[in-house]
Amino acid sequence: MSTTEIGNVPFEEAVAQFDPVMGLEVHVELSTVTKMFSAAPTEFGADPNTQVDPVSLGLPGSLPVLNAKALESAIRIGLALNCTIASQCRFARKNYFYPDMPKNFQTSQYDEPIAFDGWLDVDVPASEDGTGEAFTYRVQIERAHMEEDTGKSSHVGGSTGRIHGAEYSLVDYNRAGIPLIEIVTRPLTGAGRRAPEVAKAYVATLRDLLRSLDVSDVKMEQGSMRCDVNLSLRPSPDAPLGTRSETKNVNSLRSVERAVRYEIGRHAGLLRAGQRVVQETRHWHEDTGLTTSGREKSDAEDYRYFPEPDLVPIAPDPAWVEELRATLPEPPAARRRRLQSEWGFSDLELRDVVNAGALDLVEATVAAGASPVSARKWWTGEIARRANAEGIDLASSPVTPQQVAELQGLVDAGTLTDRLARTALEGVLAGEGSPAEVVEKRGLAVVSDDSALTAAVDAAIAANPGVAEKIRGGKVQAAGALIGAVMKEMRGQADAARVRELVLERVGAS
Amino acid sequence: MSAADLTRWDASRLAAALQAGEVSSVDATRAHLDRIAQVDGDADAGVHAFLHVAGEQALADAAEVDARRGRGEELGPLAGVPVGVKDVLTTTGMPTTCGSRILEGWVSPYDATVVRQLKAAGMVIVGKTNMDEFAMGSTTERSAFGPTRNPWDHTRIPGGSGGGSAAALAAFEVPLTVGSDTGGSIRQPAAVTGTVGVKPTYGGVSRYGLVAMASSLDQAGPCGRTVLDTALLHEVMAGHDPHDSTSLPGPAPQVVAAAREGASGDLRGVRVGVVRELGGEGYQAGVRARFDEAVALLTEAGADVVEVGCPNFAHALPAYYLIMPSEASSNLARYDGMRYGLRVVPDGDGVTAEQVMAATRAAGFGEEVKRRVILGTYALSAGYYDAYYGSAQKVRTLVQRDFDAAFGQVDVLVSPTAPTTAYRLGEKLDDPLAMYAGDVATIPANLAGVPGMSLPVGLADEDGLPVGLQILAPAREDQRLYRVGAALEALLLQRWGAPLLARVPEQPATAATASSTTEARA
């Protein structure tokens, strides 16, 4: 079915007329050292077909053995998603022929997932265009199951890089057998026109959660987290579910939102024109923001699932599961709420910290003794600016939270002014040592000797008798010129507030 | 000492002579290689038990064992003894074809765990034995490289799928072989060639490197000319393997000790059940006669013999012929010409990977493999799964319950191994159902995962061909097979005065004048 014949309906019109229902399937590559069913290594970016062994190549006679670490990660993910962990479950074989699948079946969980019936609360931010409030959406999780990844085909020749028109294809089996967890939602209903934002917020929340569990790199651009978007429309929330499309490999947060918007418009166009939506797999094109038809599923792909006879049933020890539950990290959203309350930040302030990737850094800086406000200012201000200029992540900045706390401590003690502290930071970033060492080496400390300051103030008054006269006449703001002269004399290493006090005192006295 | 003598020796006698320094492994290996060169022939004539003979490697391995022994190293009881390996187990340095064109010439980059165990035990692998393609068959006629012939009568089948492993023993080409048994492929060939074969408890021997037909049924096992020899090989192969998830943890059964204990011929206190459903109608008269005599001998040896009913065994055959092809259809999907083995590219432009897969499988698989792949694909299809695969699994549970109930009453069960003696080559090739029916007595053990042995109990009067008796024991009680089997063997030997295999006709020397270092055969 060509999408060019029937135009997409503009988004607002589409969601005014139809109720969108989504289903999201997220594949996460676990960051285990070895593969799901063998000891082959899992290094990303290695030369093709070097991260393989008889099992991951599916050689005759080879047999799978479940990676215990992968099972542990799967259970922890299930627990973090508030799922029930199966007391007993099995793997199945999903049979179909494809050159990048060494055995021509995928070993996957089918009707007996390791984790099921969970939920994840998703904080959906206010719409960027101001048309919608922030709200929390509870995503119901149907299941999280274990499976193995396939290899990767690349099609050489032809213009599209796709299999059609290619002269030949190459297959790299390095990815074959990498442990995957597939997390499947129940149909997400009731989101209405916020559906694209809900989808994006869900994937973002899931990504943060998985990162906090330290089970995956969750790098969408490298494919270690991949999202398939199922979408259907129905005339009203009471109507039965419509026919869905499945858009594969939507691999950025922004694309998740865009793909949902696009498919809503496309489905609405078809339905309005009285056409049927084809149940099919669709490809997402990052460059054009369009989806195109993939394989149609109408020939009822029959995967001939049956229990994997080469693996024994999995029956996790309940005590072990409870131990894993007890040692789960605090969920990122709950942690953000707790820290916001502890630090007394506004929503906006917290969002700045989170968006800057500075939450851990601010927390560590506060733990090292700085006030939350000063920690936030450092990390989202000067340090962020410098990291940005260097083109590096905040976390990769060479300054540590301890050093930032120390720097702030020097400011609080009056040893450094804010400006001097920024200079000291420069020294720290340049590798000149701790803040105290930089202050020492560069001679940056504030001149707090009042006799030296008083002498400089007196000299400034003497040099500017007209200004002193104005001040005495009540024009206190004229003091700025004298303060500036003093600060210049002191090469900035003086506390401007103290200088001001002294100026007013000495003018009155003279 | 003449070379012919060494090939007539049992493995245990040869092992003792090797340990005593009376013979060298090189001499023993060369004697067997010469025997293979004399009698094994090729697809057209001779026993054709071997698809590949690794003469040079075997002699080098034998020399290495001799050298180690010369240095006084501690070696296993079978060190230096030649052994043949069914071509369904992966071996580095020699091809693994599974009797199929689709794997012709494929050399595995890794050794099966069993092969590693043989090598670690210092055994000398002389070559790979013939088999029905992917172990699918009861006659070895389904080998893509030509049939194996029964040493008792070259016009007859050697059984299958492991006809090569059994015939090699009966023709004195090698004293021990490794087989695999999915529905009887060790036991039925043993029965029709007058040799001993054991399917261990499922999980008792590693399946890593055993090319899968039906994963939940496949089990590698030992084949020999005597119960004790078979036990010696069993202990080399048995034990937990971390590379096989279905491998049993814990210590392996003490089968050699059981075989030695049984050799006294005393079975007092042992309860033996004769399976009512496996015998009688449909069983050849000569098979029944020899079986009944053997049961009488068990009674004479002091065993308490009773008849035991296993009513669900009647459904075992159809259940097996759903489960086995279902698993096989999936296990054999990997042979698609993409990575290894045969690749057939159809003529024309714009050929797709799918077309290459289809053409490769069409050309590379034989008729019986295609039949089972199609059958299994159908049985697993949506809408049929519950009726076929699902029901078959329920039957499997019922068969297991029959065994549980039976073993509540008796220590071992006995039956004829096969309903008939060796039939003629070609006789059932066009009647798969008739051929499948020959597995009726061996299949229940695979469905339930219990161990089984076949051992020779004489020759049928009507055709003078060997008859096998099957012993079955509860899971992880493999040693019971050896105790009862060794006792029966000892009593029969007393009666016969010489082993049954002494009566195998002398094999005709083949036209093939291959030397002992012949590498490629097929």
C-alpha cells in the first residue's frame, strides 16, 4: 500500500478525530562480558566475525548454556519494572530463516517470560509549545523476556544499502548471541494528543532506569537500546482496538516521538479515506521523518514456537530474587524527587541540573560539603560552559566534585571572590593541582589585610577629591568609581564588599 | 603375534596387553587399520562401516600413547585402544558429515566433548563410522555415501542409524565404537549385528558436539563386543559437562564395577520385568524363541522374573514420530549454505539468499531427512501444535509414568530389542512406516530418558541371524544394565562355549586395496 496516494492528516486533526493506542517494544542489549548462551566475547566495534565461537555461530553440535549474569540482569530489570518474577520459566525456539541468524531459529522466551505484569510511572514534562501540562502516566508492562540478538547483514552495491538491488551481502555474527531483554508494554491508552510525548517520556524513563541498574550501555545510537512502535487508531476510547502497524528500529528519543506523530497522521489519512490499515512492519527513516512499508504480516508468519529442548527450565531461587530486590538502586525518578526536596530546588532548577547531566555531580558535591545552590551553580554554570566549549560530557570534565566543594569552601571563607574562584577553577582544569594549590601557586587569595586596603582606599580618595565630595553630599552610588580604582590597584584580589565599606567609612572620616 | 589376532581381541584384553607392555598401541592400531583396508571396501562392496579413516593421525596418536607409556605416565584403562566414532560427533582434523551431502567435507573447528574425553583417555580414533543421514533411519541405507553392510550377511542391513558403529565391531575392524541413540540407533544395530550397545541415561553423556537430530531424545553411548568393554568405554564418556545444559550433575554410575560383579552370573535378589507390550504378535518367531530362552536363563541365575504391563508404550511410536521430526525440523534449519557445508546457487540473475537456501537444502538433504523436516514443520505449525506436538508430549509423560510404575515393581525391564533380525537391504526402503515400526521396543526409553542396553542372545533359527535382548533401567541406574547384562552374557557364553561373534562369517577381502593410511573414503 503506497502512502503517497493518501495524504497524512495533520496531527491535531487526527487526534481530534481518533484515539491513538500505542504499544512499545524496547530491546535492550545487556552489557555482559560474554554472550547469552556461550563464552564468546561481546565487545562492540570489533572486527567482523571475531567475537564468535561454535555456539554463537550455531555450528553443528553446539549447545547453549544460559549466562547467569544475563539472568540476574533480567531479573533486576523485571524487579525495577515492578514485575512478578516467574518462579519457573523456559526458553523457546522462534523458527524462521534469515542469513543473519546462525541457527535459523532464535532462542527466545515466548509464553513463559522471566518477568511479567509490571508498571513504570513516567513523568511526562509540560509540552514545549505550552499546550500541555506536565503529568505522570503509568505505563503497564506486559512482560520482560530474555532472548539472543541476531547477526548483522550489510548489503553491498546498489544505491540504497538495502537488500533490494544489492550486489551481495555480508554478514557479521559478532552481535549474534548478545543477550537481549525485550520489554513489552500493554496497549497504552488514554494519552490522546499527548501520545507522542508519552512514548518519548517512557523510553527516556526506561533508559534512565536501565542506566541506574548498570545492566546496559543503553546507547540508542549504537543499537544497544532499540524501540519498535506499535500504533493503531480507533474512533473513540470505547471502540475496539484498530489494526496496528509496527514501526521497527526507531533509535532515538526524538524519533520515537516523531514516529508516533507520523503514524497517527498516516493511519488517520487511511481511515478517513475509508481505506483499511495494513497490519505490517514499517521502517522508520530518520532523515525524512517518514515510515515506509516493510514486510506485510498478512501471510501470518508462523514461527513454530516450541520449548527449547537444549536448555533446562529456569527456576530462580526466591531468596536470591529477594536479595536482588533488596539491593536495587533507588529508581531515578524517585531519586530526583527526593533530591529536589532535599535541596529545595524549583522544577526548573532541577530540570537544568538533570538536562546538564549533573545530578550525580551535584549530589557528590553536596556530599563533599558544598551547599546545593552553589553546587548547582558551579556545575550548570561555569563548569558546564567550559565542558561545552571543550565538547566533552560534564562527567568527563577533569574537575571533581570534591574540588568544586573545596573551591566553594574557599569562597565561603572569603579567601576567594567568585571571580578569583573561576580563575582557580581554570587552574584546576589545567591540571595545576587542587584549588588550594592553585590559589597558592597563582597567588590568588583575596587581600584581607585592612591596613593595605585602607591605604589603597585613602590613596583613591586623595586622587579623586571630587568623587569623595559627591559621596559626602549623599550620592552614595558614586562610590563605585572609588571601589573600581581600589580593585584595580589590588589587581582584583580584594573583597569588593569590604572595599565598599572601607570607602564609605574613610570618606566620612576624611 | 599376528595382526589378525589383535583385531579379534576384546578391548579389555587389548587394554591389559597394552598396559603390560605386551603390545604397542601402534601395533594394535596398525592391525585394525589393515583390517579396515581389507574388509571395509566402499559404497559398492565390503562392510563400508567407515566414512573416513584417519590412518596417519591414528598411528601418530598411537605412537604418542606408546611414548607416554614408555615414560611411565599414568594412563587411563583404555589408553592406546583404537576406537571408531560415529560421524555425528564433531572431530577436529577429520570431516564430520552426519552421512549427508549437505555437510560433505565439513571439518569442525572443535571436538565434541565425548571426542575430547576419548582423546584425554588416550584412545586412538581411527575414523568416522557410517550412519543414516543425520541419524534418520534404521538401516544405514540413508547414508548419502552408500550403505553399510551387515558382516553376518552383506545383503542385509546392519541396523541404523549407527550401522557403521555396529558393523565395524562385528567385522573386527575396531574393538570399540561410539554411537548415538535417538530412538534406538545404538541398540537396534547392536541387536542385528550381534554386538553390545548402550544408550545411557539422558544427560549421562554430554551432547556437546553431538550433531542434533532431536535434542530431547539424542544420547551418545558406547558400543562394544562385550558388556565389560562397553562399560569401560561408558566410563570414559560419562560425566557432567558444563557445555551441555541437559547434562546431569553428580558422579557417573559405576558401570565397570557392575559389569565385573554381574560376570559371576549370580542374579539372586534382582527383580526383572518382562514388558508385556513388547513381544508376541509382530515379533519374529526366532526372536521370540531366543528372548524366551534368555529370560529363562535369568530365572536360572536367581532373578525374580515377572511380567509387567506398560499400557502407554502402545502410543510411544506415534508420539515419537511427532516429537522427533518437530525437533529435527528446527535443528536442521541451520544447514542453509550460508556459513558452511554445501552451497547451491541457482542459475539466473538476482538470486536471493532465500533461493540459495532452498536450492542448497533441496540438493543437500536426502529423501528421509526431507520427509521428517516437512513432518516436523507441519506438526509445529500454528493451529496444529496442540494436536500434534502438544499431544505427543502428553503421551511422553504417560510413558514416563509407565516406567515409574514398572520400576516400582522391578529393578530392570527386558524385551526383545527389535521385532525382527536383520532384513534385506532395500526391503523397507519404500515403506517408511514399516521401517519405523521396527523402533517400537527401543523408543520408550528415549521418550522417558531411561538407559537401555542391547546384547546378543543367539541366532534366530529361521535365518541364522543375531537376536538382541534389551535391558532397561531407571534413570541414573545405568549400572543395573551392566550387572544384568554381564550375568546373562556369562551364562550364554557357558552355554555356547564361544562368543556369538566367533560365528560371524569371514569377511570377503574387498577389491579396494587401500593402505592403512587411506585418508578419504566415502
